[in-house]
Amino acid sequence: MATAALRVEPPATRDLRPATWSDPRYQAYALMRLAFTVAPIAFGIDKYFNVMVHWPKYLAPWINNIAPGSGQDFMYFVGAVEILAGLVVAIKPRYGAYLVAGWLAGIVINLLSYSGFYDIALRDFGLMLGALTLARLAAVYDRPLFGRF
């Protein structure tokens, strides 16, 4: 019957796909893994030096008011989190991609609450969707740490 062809096996019973460079899905996974490793680490490092941009200008005043220290002090924390997130993606993209997506969601909320940066919020929303896509691809190509998760 046709319904048997639509049956999807639960993730726990499926094997991971073999990682072959001839597979366009694996190529997409590898490119996104590279991007979501390098970009957070590069932007995280720049939070300490402000070479690309003066990062504290993107911090919504309400966050600056509740965060201890100055806006730049908060950017040091942000940079550390971004570096960590990039490293987790490099080591275990199955989990790191969700970390990056969550972090980007926080950045989007910050930017939407601060007038004048809606274009950057839209860009970061797209990046968040890319990180979620990497997470889904990693579910196929990256082994879980423990059992089914």
C-alpha cells in the first residue's frame, strides 16, 4: 500500500549517512559547519579589538542599563560566548548549531528593540535560520554524544 512508502523511521533506528564529498547534502553541511565555526570565532575575537566595527553601538540601551560595567565590558562577555559557540560547532555541530541559533535569536531581539538596526536584525535572522539548517544537517552527518540525542 502507498502508506508504507511514506513511513519514516525514528531517528534512533536510522544509521547516519556516509560522509562523501560527492554528496551535495554533505557539501552543504561541511560549508555551513565551516561558516558557523569561523564567523562566530572571528566576530568574537573582534569584540575585544573593535577593528571591523565599534560593537558597543549595537547594544540596546536597556541591555546596557542592566548589564554590569560598560557596553564594551559586555562585549567582552559577548565575544567569549561567540568564540565558545564557534568552537562547539567545530567539535560537535549537532549541538553547537543550536547554541549559535539561540545566540543569534538573542542578537535579533536586541537589535529589534533598538531602533535603527532592523536591517542587521533581518540579516541575523537569516543567519539564525542557516544555523538551524546546519543543526538539521548535523542530525544526519554528526553522531550524537549519548544514544539518541
